[in-house]
Amino acid sequence: MVELETDSVDLETERLKLRVLRADDEDDIVNFMAERGVTEFLLFFTYPIQRQQVHAWLENVLAAPLGHCIYWSIVDPKINKTIGIISLTRDQYHRKGEIGYWLAKEYWGRGLMTEVVWRVIQYCFDTLRLHRLELTHMVANKASQRVAEKVGFQLEGCWREGHWKEGRFLDVKIYGMLDVDYVRTKKHFAAAKAAEVAQSS
């Protein structure tokens, strides 16, 4: 099993950088989470967002052992600002992990989260050699559903009233991806990219 190392987990996509979350990301996180839509489907935040909520969450995350869980800041390199978060929680014994994420509202609708999630999936299977990845989202979160489907996750079921948020129980969709699923999706993406390059040449 490959261990997570603090100096080897910064990643890049075509348009964004992923670097390990830091305490000085707090201001950026507070700012982009001021939009109501960002917290709508997050269990551990409520709207309107308060700085103390973010500060307490950040302290807890940074204190967690890196080998079990890692949080990346999604950084827009054009302005060097954190515009979102993506996390990986890993179960080493079962060689599996769970991905979670959220993004600043002004960056929605550009395919950026699909790009980021795919990069983390690559890291999980190609570098960490995981066997399985999982992803969950509230049924009403259609944007997360589209991301899960685009990157090749398979819908495996639903937790009926599986999460409690703001005074009500909410249904949660459960997705999984095995290493063999990843290989198929990777080939599909490579073929689509090759076709795109051929059309543009």
C-alpha cells in the first residue's frame, strides 16, 4: 500500500492546481462560501456561513492524520486563490477511498469539478493503487450527480433519509468505482481526447 506523503500530493489539472489545504486558506474559504448555494448540500456547514464555523472545521481537518484523510485546496492559478475543496478519505485495510468536494459558485458550469475529480481519481488508482472509490451526494444535488456520471462512477443505491440537515432527513445516492471501471473509463477518455486532437489538426 502506497503511503500519502506531504511532499508528493500536490496535483495539477489542465486549468487548476490542487495543493494540500493550509491554515491561510481560511479567508478564501469564508469568501467563496458566502454564497448560499455552496453550503446547500454540505452536512457540516449552515447558511449564513460564519467565520468561526470555517475556522473550527479547518483546525479539525489540519489536525487529522494525513495517511487517513487529505484535503486539497482547488486553486485558480490565474489569481492564486482557493476556489474550492476536494477531499480523499482512505481506508487502507480495504484499499478504498471516498471523495468529497465543493466549488465556489462563480466557477460552476465550466466542467472544472469534473476535471478536478478525474485528476484525484487518477491519483487514487495510478499512484495509491486503491481497489475502490466511493462518492455520495444528496439526491437533490444534480450537479454532483452529473460529475459522478461523467467520470465513470456507477450508481449502487440510495440511503433513504440517510442524512440530516437543517431540520429534515434527506435521501443520499451512493456511487462506486472499482479499479477495473477506472481502466475502462481511462481508455474512453483517452480515445475522446485523441479524437478531439485529430479534429483540431
